[in-house]
Amino acid sequence: MSALSWLNSEAFSAFGQAIKWSDMVGNTMGLIALALGWRRSIWTWPAQLLSGVILIAAYASAQLTGGVGKQFLVIVVALWGWRQWTRGRQHAQDGSIAIRFATAKERGLLAGGAVLGTLAVGGLFTLYPSLSWSPWADAYIFVGTLVAMVAQARGLVEFWFAWLLVDLVGVPLAFSSGLAFSGLVYVVYFALVLWGLRDWWLRSRTPVLEGAPA
């Protein structure tokens, strides 16, 4: 059995749905990456990178082209975010990742990019139905994930809000696509996002004195 065949084989079944290895392992790594992001650990990026590689197999097996494309973007943005955070650590006074709220202009760019990106990708999926059986939901998650990761790479608190919006569509889409473990992990994501949002919010409002620990 090849590695790809094993990844897409059934690990176990729960609540009448088959749980695939690729779905389970990839999303577990994604969950770890989110937790590391909450802790502002540089290891969040290699974890996201590995998660993206594994989840390509899961989404391909479910014929969710948008999901496959999203994971390719996750890999690219993870490499960029890794570089951004590495550079940020070199310049932060306390050695940690600097976080802040976005400016009005940055929020406008993120929101505008999300809307235009979703319209463009959703339109493409609609013109070519073979790319996705749920074009607009797939496009929404595809673009929303990209926006969240870009905001995270820039240390913006708004990245947590982007993940909340992705979760609202990601949970029902995952269950309806037969990726039950993805759906369950999205539920856990939701809780982690709320906690992470609170932590980043408080840290962004608390000035760090030079030489003081974070």
C-alpha cells in the first residue's frame, strides 16, 4: 500500500461516518498549529506546513478542489509567515512576536480582498462545476483561510476574527463532504479561536516595558 493510499484509507468509523487517516492526522496538525499560534510560537508555521501537505490528500479524496487549492496556498503562506515571524522575533524588544490591531486601512484591505477573492474564486468554481460541488462555500473557506493566515503573519489580532468566520461555514461543509473529523476539529478550532482571541486582545492592549518579560 502506498503512502497516499494509506492516508486516504479508513482509520475508524464514528457516528456512522468513516474517519480517514489524512483527515484525522492533517487536522490534528492544524489544531496543534492553531494552539502554537495562540502561544505566539514560531513552530506554528512548520506545523501548518505539514498540515497542508497531509490535507491535500484528504480534500482530493473528497473531490473538493477548492480545499486542495487552499492547502497549496496554506503551504505557500506558511513559508512566508515563517519568514515574517522569524524577522519579527529578531526585532522585538522582549524576543516575542509583536501583535497589534490592524489599522483602518489594513482592515479595509483584508475585508475587500476577502469579498473580491470569494467572488472571483466562487465565480470560477461556478463556471467549472467539476472543480467543486459546493462552489461558494468552498470559495469562502479558500479565501477566508488565506486572509486569516496573512493577518496572522502580520501579527494582527483580526486573524482570529477571520478564523471565526471561516468556522461558520467550514463545520457544516466538512460534515456534508464526508470529512467528519474535519467537522469535529472545526468545532474545537472555534473554542481555541475564542481563547486565542482573548489572549491576543489583552496582550495587544498591554504595553510591554523594555527588558520586561512578555
